[in-house]
Amino acid sequence: MVYLGLDIGSSSSKAVLLDEDGQMIAAQVVNLGTGTRGPGQALEAAYAQANCKPERVRYTVVTGYGRMTFQKADRQITEISCHAKGVRHLSSQARTIIDVGGQDTKAIRLDAMGGVENFVMNDKCAAGTGRFLEVMSRVLDCPIQALSDLAQQGKDPVSISNLCTVFAESEVISHLSTGASQANVAAGAIDSIATRIVGMAGRVGGVPQVVMTGGGALNGALVKALSHHLGCPVQVLGNPQVMGALGAAAFAREMAKKE
């Protein structure tokens, strides 16, 4: 038997399958979120990767923004709890989680046993989220996959003071029009995101070990900037995009064995 975790986000869907021993046998990400065929595509890809049929799933837990739209789960659990569970599944030393998703950012503090002690969420504004990175990439005419490399080439980052994405976009355009290099503007944009996220981590009382999850963790420049501002290394464990789905699968395995 296998255990399924499904994370339906606003902009992507993630599926993870664990075996009886808690080993990950499939992990898939589809860049389509709630209200689309994304969840179904993520499930199909996970079953194909694990070479198993849906009938082998003993228990399913769904999480994420669109969790209530999925009717075939045994349980719905919040993404805060699932990210904590997923990180704990990979590291018993983790005490702070920074999750940078497409539409929101979370800072979560864990207790010594991996339980959630405190958290804050930025879900009212795109600043500090994957959406902010997308906007900066568009203004800089740079593919988002290349934004990290471009930012790390910047030797003199410009200051971007606006926290609002709309005003920050105007500020970036102003810097470019006055001759600032794309690399220095990209570096300034990444630094402004890091500064905002560090403030969130401070509000939850974040302490090492710090683990970063979500699509934002794929941006090496952002991970480096966070490490610098926090004064400690920021870890990226496995595939950071599937951490919520991994936690959901771990909950599924745990709940099935209890029942």
C-alpha cells in the first residue's frame, strides 16, 4: 500500500507518494493550481513515476489553498501543518521554516518535537512572494529561471524601498531608465524580498536550523540573501516545492496506521 499527499496551491499542484516505510517513491509538480486540471495531472504523473495504480492508495491527505475543492481525500489539513510535517520528515533539527510560494509567504517556528509553535503569513500582498519575482523578471526582460544568476552578478545592488509590488515595479523601471544595470537592479530586488521575509521570521521568533521551502527556494540568490540577513545558513532540503505534499503524505501514513 502507498500513502498520498496532494498540495493544491493557487498556481501549482504537487503530489507525493510514500511507501509503507515512509520512503518517497514519487514526487511531481505541475504548474497549474486550483480550478484547473493541475491536481489530476500531478496525480497521474505521480502514479506513473511510482508505477502503481490509484487502488493501491490506502489513505489520502490534501492540503493547500485549494484543498477543499478535492473531494476524494480522507482528510484536509492546513498547509502550515503540512509544511512543518514535511520538513520534520527530512530534518529533526529544523526549527524555522520560510515558505515562499506563488501568492503568499509563511514563516513558521517549530518546537523541539516538530510541532508548530508560531507562524505568520503574508497573503494580502504580492511583495515577498513568487509573484513579486515574476514581476521583476518581466520588467528586467529576464526568464525567471535566470533571475538568480543575474542577481548574483550584481556588484552594487540598487535600493528598492517600496514594499508594494506595483510601486516597486515603477521603482525598478526608474532605476533602469537612469542607467542602473539589470544585474544591480535584480540584486536590489532580491535583497528587498529578503529584508521583508527576515522581518516575518523575526516576528515568529525564528531560530536555526532555518529551512526554506516553496518555489522561491529554487532561487539561489534569494537563499543566499536570506542567509546573509539572518546571520545563519538557510537550508534547502530535497525538492522544496513538494514539501507541503510530502507532509500531507506523512500525515496520511501516520493516520492510516493509527486507524
